[in-house]
Amino acid sequence: MTKKQLDASLATINNIGVRLLKQEKIFEEYCDKMQKAVLEEKEEMLAELKVLRGELKKMNVEIAEMKSKLACVDVMQAQLNELRARVDSFQYEASST
């Protein structure tokens, strides 16, 4: 190999090294941007999850209230049925006498 060929090879190697350093810098910047984007997305998702948990707690309270109201309706329906039976009984007694 001649001196000229060696110099050309060294120049090529140096150029490759410079390109690799540029690519490394670009890759590091990309990784930093992606990491920042992922962290922002994570924070947004956690905030949304917190809101959803709050809504779920409210819904659980509403469900408990509805169950309580339904139980009251069931009791009232039973009382109404009992009153109807009494009225029917009185009407039957009144009609048979």
C-alpha cells in the first residue's frame, strides 16, 4: 500500500468516524425526545386514570344509593300488595254479607 492509499484509507475511516458521531448524537437526541414524550404520555394517562377512579367511586356510591332505593321500592310494593289483599278481603266480606 502506498502512502497515498494509506492517507485515503485514514481519511475514509475518519469520515466514517465523523458520520458515526453525528448519527450517535442524532440517536441520543431522538432517545431523549422519545423518553420525554413517553413520560408526558405516562403523566397524562395517570391523570386520566385518577379521574376515572374518581368517577368509578361516584358510580359505586350511586349504585349503592340505587340499591337502597330499590329495596325501599320492594318494601313499598310488598306493603301495597298487602293493602290490596286487605281491600279485596274487605270487599269480599262486604259483598258476601
